[in-house]
Amino acid sequence: MSARDRGAGEGVALAVPLIGALVELTIRNGYHQISAEPTRFAYLAAIAVVSVLVACFTELGRPRAHWWQILRVGNRLLGLGTWAWIVAIRGAAMGAWVSDASVAVLMGAVAGATVLAWAVSGDARWRRLRPGLLLAGTLFVVSQPVLGRLMSPELVWPAATGVPAPTSFAATSGDNVLVVLLDELNAREGEGLASVLASHGMAVSRRAIDSVADSTAKVIPEIWSGRRFASPKPCSFTAICSDGIALDFARVTASRPDIDVVGFYHPYCAMRGLRWCERLGLPLPFDEAGRWACSMKSRLGLTDTGRCLALQHEPFLQLRTATLAAMWRAPFWRQGGMLFAHLPLPHPPGARPGHTLKQDYRDNLALASTLLGQMVERARAAGMERLRVVVFSDHPLRQPLWCGKPAYQAGGCTPEADLEDRQVPLIVGTLGAAPPDLRDVDSNARVFDLAVSP
């Protein structure tokens, strides 16, 4: 083998695992579409480029000094270590992305990396083991989307719990259905929101219910599939996987032809048969110098109470504005039918910088209350004499998480008792019919029962 061939092989062997890690981050960003930091992509790409260049340099000739050999070994460990950190260490939370087969591939690849790290001093062994590294990296890249697709069942949505072929009560009785997911809402706020519906002439029933999990990434897949997603991670641009199960939104079919959807964080628009859909997100800001600077400060552990703190909130505020604007564009407001709206309210942050977490939550709650009243007014103005409004949340306000964010941490944020809650509200308001009995609905996993049964 020529020196040039050795250099190329070394470079490819180190680049493939790093590219695999970069692909994993790309899938996550493509699925959620709310990333605001470009550096997580940049540092992986930079490490891959540097590793390839150093590999080619050290392999194009025989080592002429002791430092040459150290550089060669160090470069190999850099590539393997970076890959292991992304795939194995961070993968502990992703542990069972797709299936036992995927875990076997992951663990086999990690074991291979360990062997390679032990064998780096022997060039002959390295050349023999290098194809295994290439295979492991390639399998890592391709296994997630393939297995995610294969393991996700075909689903019909919305569907009543335990009913294999649901028929929508709205499709047969002429009722219109508005399902509103208010993100990060405590159960104690249910009374105020129920009063808003009642003040607009709706008959209302409400209760506090359990949330099936503590984050949107876990809750939404369970609501759609009826299966527990304990450690969810995106495994393709439309699928999310956990513990040997998967939900691929591209394999979900609407149960009626007049469903509109607007939302964020999950790829709702991949569902088939929707009348209309808008899924909002935030592109990676590769062309924004300010975000690069702030992102680098964050990576280096430097604090900044000025522009960087504002930039941390700005993308989400843009997302909120765009999501609310999209909601009003739905055909539902002209044609009726069903609208599912996943809204970033009262989800922090607030619109005015410098406020405490409590102030932001209360401001956002007031905005959500006003918005809910406007929805009922708009529906009645469109002639919807029969209407069902279902309001719920994915999980309560997560004070410890938000108090750990730099913008709130700078103000000495600590969890407060009057913002603490273990449940979420379920509120159903009706026009032209009596509200349903909610005693059998004990968690938000069954919320769509209320959209398909009287």
C-alpha cells in the first residue's frame, strides 16, 4: 500500500464516525426544527476536517521523530473519542433508539472503538481493524431511519382509545372540533381558562389530569401511539424512537378529511390526509455572527447578561409569533371541521426582556386566555353553532429547568410554590350540546378520545 493510499484510508476511517455523529445531530435538528446554536454542528465538522488533514500528513511518510508517532496516535484517539462521546456517552440517554438490533450495533461499535484505542500503536493491527470502524460508522448512519420506519406502526389519528377503526362524531353529527395544546400549563390555571370559555357562552366541564411524562418529546408520541416513549430521540426527519418502539408521523393517516394542524417541535405535517397543515420551526442561524459569538461564549463557560441573554429568547419569540399567525390561516375558521393547534403558550420566555420567570409565565397565561376567547368568537362568527373546544397541556411548568437557564439564572430564579404543579388541566367547552363527562379521562394520553366520541 502506498503512502498516499495509507493517508487516504486513515483519513476516511476517522472521518466516517465523525460524519455519523454529525448526521445524528442533523436528524435531531431536522425533526425538531428549533435549534438556535450552530456551534454543535461546527465543532464536529471542524474536528472531522482536522482529523483527516492530520491523518493524511502523518501517514504520507514514515515517522521521522517521536512527536510524529504521538501526533498520529493522538489524532486517532481524537476521532474515536469524539465519536464515542456523541454516540456512546450521549447515547446512554438515547440507549435504545430503535431496537435491540440497533443497540447491538451501537455497543459493538463502542467495543470496536475500545479495541482500536488499545491497538493504535500497532499499524498492522490498525489497518486490519480499520474496515470494522468504517462499517460501524456506516451502520450508525443508516440504521436509525431504516429501523425507525420499519418499527413504526400504521396509525389512524385521531382515534378513540382501543378502537381500531374510529369514526369521528364530528364527521357524522356536523360538530366542529378545536383541540388546543397549551404548552407547559399548570392544572391550577384550568379554572381561569374554563371561565373564559363560559364567558363566551359555552357549557364547560373540566378537571385536573396526570401528564404521561415530563417533556413534549415524551408526551406527544404517547398521545399519538398509545405507547410509552421513556427515552425518545429522533431517528429520522419524521420519526422518533425509544426502547425498541417508534412513531413515524409519515405513517399516520387522518381519520377525517377536514383536519387542519398547526404546531411546532414535532413533524405534524408529515401525516397523510390532512386538509391543511403548517409546522413552524427555526432554521440554524449559520449566517448570524451574533449567534456564533454568543454560542462560543456559552461553550467556553463565559457569562453574558446583555445581548446574548436576549438572543437566547429571541428565536422562541419569533417561533411563537409565527405559530399564532399560522393558526389564524387555517381553513377551519372558514370551513369548520377539526383544528389541532399546538401553541407555544404559556411556555416561557415572555415577550418583555428582564422579567422573572413568574412574570413571564403570568404574562403568557394572560395572552393564552385572550387567545382562547378570540378563538371562540371567531368560530361563532363563522357560523359554527355546534362546536367542541378541548384545551389541555403536555406537562406542567418546569421551574427547575427554566431557573437553570442563563437569562433567569442571572436574576436569581428559584422555584416558587405557587407555580409548582404535578398535573395539567383538561377543559372541554361545547356549543349546541352538553359537555362530556370527564371522569374516565385520567391522563392526557386519552385526550383525543374527546375529539372522536360524543
